[in-house]
Amino acid sequence: MTTERKTTRTKKAGAKKIIARVQKITTQLSEKNVSDVVANMKEVYTREYEKMLSDDHDLLNKPFTWPGTNDSAVLLIHGWTSTPFELRTLGQRLNEEGFTVHAPLLAGHGTVPKDLEDVCWQQWSEGIRNEYTALARSYKKVYVLGVSTGGSLALLLAQKESSVAGVIAVGAPFLMRSERLGYVIARLVGIVKKYKKKIYPFYVNGDTSVTRVIAYQKYPIKNAFQAFGAIKAARKGIHSITQPCFFLQAQGDHLIHPDSIDQFYDGVSSMNKKKKVVENVYHNFLADTTASHVHGDIVDFLKECESKRERKVKTQK
């Protein structure tokens, strides 16, 4: 077993400890003030994440590929301003189930925010399409999973490539909260400022969370419009998607419109589709170890798709 895989297993064990601690904390809601519980959760995140991330620091901005044991692969797409690291724990789980996993680094990411200034969303979309094409040469089935804007890129890929075996969109925005107002404000702010600092909801410890460590904490305002371009393009062609789809969204997501999951679910032309709203998590919950139970739902969806494929092949014979 490689040192990297051993480190990942150690991290997974640490994640289980966090889950147990947070479950214990949530039982205190009826006994303690909510603010005290939130403070306790932040303490857990701070201590455990610092320990877990210290071992993986050299991997924070690196793409990864892990060969599997079956003939199917999963292309993992990280979110805007983030890195593939947010998908490593899920990737480990999928790989243990036999899938080859590949998580590339999007253009302009994993270095410094300045590198995003001249990147357009079409570069991300074409880059993902190239990654898919390479995987499709070696595997019979290639699924695609994306987080947030990465979910938009996953949906765009499914629109362009009918051979995509299935799509999993996690926290993908059909609409942003207060989208029109936000667009106007961003345009006005962009006149006087080049960069904007990220703002997190109160329940996320911005100084020590995984998101804070791996993602840019400020971004070029003009590139935010590129991310928005990908979002608009994905929702425009949503009706052309016929592949199996699984949509997941955080309940009370502070960034995307709460109806996004329903808009996507109702908009695709897929016969096989499902959706799930995940409670008590942040927008980018795949990087949140307290939401690791969602990994099982994703595995179940992929296995269901694989099973239907096998039945179809047997029927054709």
C-alpha cells in the first residue's frame, strides 16, 4: 500500500471520529444554547482538520488518479476557486468500490488567484471534455461528478457527450440567491475593485476549515462572471440531458437558490433520476467530513446504474 493511500485511510479514520463527536454534540441541542453548540462544533473542526490537513499538505493543489478494478471510471470535477483535494475522501470511497477515479485541476486553480484573471469558462468546459475523452478510450463507462460550478461543468459535458454514463451534480446552482441583484452589485464593485474576499456563513470556521485551506480566499471579480457563464450555459441546455442523474443540495445553502435542485430534477429528460437535500451541512459538503454518509448515497446510485447496464447487456444477448 502506498504512503498516500495509508495517509488517506488515516484521514478517513479521523473523519469517523469527527462524525461521532458531532453526533454527540447535536444531541445537546435540547440541553444547551444553539450558540454554544456551534462554538463546540467549530472547536472540533479546528482541532481535527488541523491534524488531518497537516499530513496531506503537499496534496492540497494536486490532481489525482486511482485505477480501479472494474471497467468503469468516475471523472471528478472540483468547484470554482477550489482544488481536487475536496474530492479525495469521496474518491477513496469510490476507488474502494472498484471504480477508477480521476480528478483534474481546472485552469487557473491551485496556484494564486491572479492566475484566474484571464481564464474563461469555455477553457474549463473544453478541458473537462478532453479529460473525459481520454478516460472513454480506456473504460467502457465513464460517469461524471461535479461540485458547485464543477456540477455545472458536469452537466455541460453530459449535454455535449451522449456517451456519459451518468451525472452527479452536488450543490450545482440553477440559480444563485438574489441572482439579478448580485450581478448588478458585482458589476458596480468591479469598477472600483479588482478582487473580492470570500465571506462565509457563521457556522463555518473560515480560518481552519478545509475550504479555507484549499481554496482561494479572494478572487478576481471578472472571473466570477466566467463562473456565472458556465452556470447559465448548463441550465440553458438542461432539457437535452437523458443520462441518469443524481442531484444533491445542502438544505439552506447560502449561495444557491433553494429551488435549484428541483429546477434541475424537473428540467432534465432523464428517465432515471433522483435528488436529495442534505441537512446540517455547508454548500460544499463533500469536503465536510460530517457529511461523509452522502458518499454511500453516491455509491448506491453508481451501482444502480451499473446494475441496469448489466441487465440491459444480458437482455440484448
